[in-house]
Amino acid sequence: MNRILIFIIVATLAIVSCTRHTSRYNKELDEAEKMIEVNSDSALTLLDAIDLSDIDADSLRAKYVYLKAYGHIKGNRSMIADSLISFAHHYYSGKDIVKDIRTGASYAMYKFWVGDTDGSLALLDSLIALPDVPDSLMRITLRIRAFLGASEYQGRELIPVARKLLDMEPDTMRKIEAHYLLLTGYEYAGETDSALYLTDQLIDYARSHNWGDKHFQFELERAQLLTEAGRNEESDRVIDDIFRKAGPENGAADYLHFQYAMNALNRGDVNRAARHLAIADSLALKLRKDDDAYFRSYSNLLHAMIDFKRDGRVRLMHINGLNNRQNERFNRMKASQWESERGALRQEALALAHKAESRKKTVIILLIGIVALLIAAGAAWFIIMRRQRDRENEERIEALRKMVEEYKSAPGAEESPRRESPALRTAMLRQLGIIKMVAETPTEQNREMLMKISSLNGETNGELVDWKNVFEIIDSLYSGFYSRMHERYGEVLSLKEEQIISLIVAGFSTKEISVVTGQSTSSIYVRKTSIRKKLGVPEKEDIVEFLRNTERL
């Protein structure tokens, strides 16, 4: 019964603990979800404080993974560590349109980060094709799809996505971004006239709103598109105008001279192309410093073309330079990816360490709780058993008291004090049995109980039993043994020795005698030896048998 009670208590505590954890995590995830749109960094900080391995419910795990990945998108962060986003996407698929689209877009971005660009674009296209998706959700998917398409130099595939995005964007700045993405799509599709038309619109808008930086950027874009269209002189005039407005050492001077070089090379003016390319290289080293690898990946190709134009030879140094710059870009990209992966692994290792520490603390707390419960259960069991024994002892005392009173009140009891009635004999046997039981198990409780019983007919004078009563019991049960022994050897034997012999007659062991008489077992052995000497009992013969046989007691 006690084991079942303990099990129920432990199970209840475990259930309550899990419920509290679930409630706490649900509350924290709700808070993160509220702030994810306006402050993704704060939301991610809140999520970082949660150990995913402690969350058991699929609904909470999916919510955590979804918010973490979506926060990375909002904050333009690496998504290398968001490998579980596929679980969240499958969980919300067909259940919640908002989380279905957002987790799908996040899953696509994760695929892009790990190098599965084709899988990323295919997933985004499937999301865009879904019917009845609110514009607020579709815009997010279209933006990601358009940016990834532009990064992959898509043309025809990018144009319809950018057009749809342009129609949906309500914000002016977002419309400008969509406009530029559509321009990029036309450029990569080879529709230069359409791209130039959109560029002119962007330039006019930037001019009318005094957007200096944007105006500069769009003018540079126009110069590049004119070169693509073969209108090299017009491209040069646009570059001249940019230099006139922005100065000879503006932030894009290296790219502008590079454009000059391309225009000159297209016209066949190799020397002019070489001059402008040398200026571009010098400015790139000055403006970009150690971060000029991207520019030089283009510059080396143009150097190879100029050399070929001059002497009809392709130099290996330029090919190697071009290849090395591409390798540099690739290696930097891979290094960045590896660093992100290492960061994710470090975070995972830290989370596992926290989890192990948390589990260790939980186990310790659980063990302490179990020990406390066992102690409490043991204490309760002890109290219950003690109360039960108290009741049993009280019942025994009451039964003996009634027997004694019945014997005293019986007719002729005073005239015949030694009358052997069955009730009296039963009472004496029971009392002697209680004395023996206490001697076998001499607990404090048993001692108190024996003293209560012994005091029914007299005073114990601080001892466990009333020896006068005990001697009467011995006389009644064993044919007047004590009286005859005391009459014959009272002057030889001490009181303690008479007590020992009386208990031996009643079948008490040496240990039991030591308890009842309040002496050590060694003292009992010494007194037995003394009794043998006083009475002349041989060493190997029983004292009581000797007395009965030789003295006829």
C-alpha cells in the first residue's frame, strides 16, 4: 500500500512538473512570436534561452523551430543551423496557412544556404503556385524567390515573379526594390530596351525625390545597360556625367573606369581600354584594399582580352588570375559556410551541455524528492504502526485489568487468595507472556506498556515489573515454587538471585532475564555461577531441575 502511494505521489509530481514546463515554454514562445516581426533580435535572444531538447510536445517543437528560422530570415542571418525546419514545415502543412507559407519559405532559404539552390527555387515556385494565399504571405515568398533568382542570374524565370511582386508591394521602397529586380530580370533575359526603360523610370524617380545615392546607382546601371546594348558612346557620356557630378574619386570610380575600358575595347581602341583598366586596378586597390577580389575577377578577364587583341595571344597568367580570384570567392564562401556550421555545432554542443547539466540537476532533485517521500512514508508508517501497537497494548492492559477485577470481585476471593480459577490462570499466563514479549523486544514503547500492566496491582518502584506480583504468578503457575524456594534458601540467596531463578523456571533466556532485571548479560552469568556455588549445583546440571529433584521444591 505504501509503495503504491509513493508511486502515485512521484508520478503526480512528474506530471505536474511536465505540465509546468509545457506551460512555461508555451508562454515564452508566444512572447517570441509577438516580437518576431518588430524585433527579430530580441525574439531570437528569447528563443536562445530555451533548450529545444527539453521540449517534448511536437506542437511546441514545431513552433520553436519555425520562429528560430523565421527570425534568421528577418535578421538576414545564417540558416545553416536550421536543419529542423523541414519538420516544422511538414507539421504545419495543411494546418495553418500562415505558418505553412512561412516555414516553407524558411525551408527554401535553408536549402539555399546548404547549396541546394535548385531545390530551394523549386520549393518557392510551389508555394507561389498555391491558391488563396493572402498577399501579406505571398509577398514574403515572392521577395525571397526574386532575390534568389537574381543571385542565380535568371532572366525569363525572374520576370513574372518580379512583376507579380511589383503589383503586390504596397510600400514605396519595396516597390523600388521590386522595380529593380524586374529590371535585373530583363537584363539577364537579354531584353535590354525594357531594362533601359525601367532604369530611366528609376532615375527620374530618384531625381525627383533627391535620392543622391540611388540616383548614382541607377545612372551606373544605365551606363552598363547601354554597353550591353552596344551603345558605347552613349555609355561613355553617362559615365562622363557621373564623374562631373560625383567627382573623379567617387566610391564607384574603379567600376566606372572599368566600364570606360569595356566601351573602348568594344570600339577596338585597345590602348584606351588598357589605360582605363590600369586606372581601374589602381583605384580598386585603393578603394577596396584587401577586399578587391570581386573586382579583380572581372579585371583579369578584361586584361586577357586586351592582350589577345594586341598580339593575338592568350596569356596563362591572366587565366590563372581569373581562376584564382574565382577560387578565392568560392573559398571565402565555403569558409563562411563552414564557420556558420561550426557556430551551429558549438551552439548545439553548448545546448547539449546545458541539457546534461539540467538533467543532472533534475535527477538530483528527483532523488532528493524520492528520498524525502520515502522518509515521509516511513515516518507515516512508523506513526501508524506505533499507534496500532499502542491500541493493542491498551487493549491488553484493559483486558488484564478486567480479569483482575473480575477475580477480586468473585465470591470467596479474599478467603481463598490462591484459588486456581481458569480466569485468573489465564490472566497470569497472559501477563507472564507480555513480560517475555517485552524481554524479547525491549523497545521504549514496550517497556512503558509493561510498567503500566505491572502497576495494575501495585508499584514497580522504578523497575519494569512488580516483583511481588511476579512471584505470586510463579507460585500460582508452578505449584508454589517461589514460596518454597524463599522459605528454604531465603537466607542464602539474594533478591536478585531469587528473581533470576524465578524467571528461569518461567522459561526466560539469559538475555531476557537481563532485560527484565535491568542487568547486563555478563552480570546474569556471574550471578548464575554464584547461585551454583551457594546451592551446590554441578556445572553441567540445570539449576531448576537440580532444585526440584534434590530439594523437592
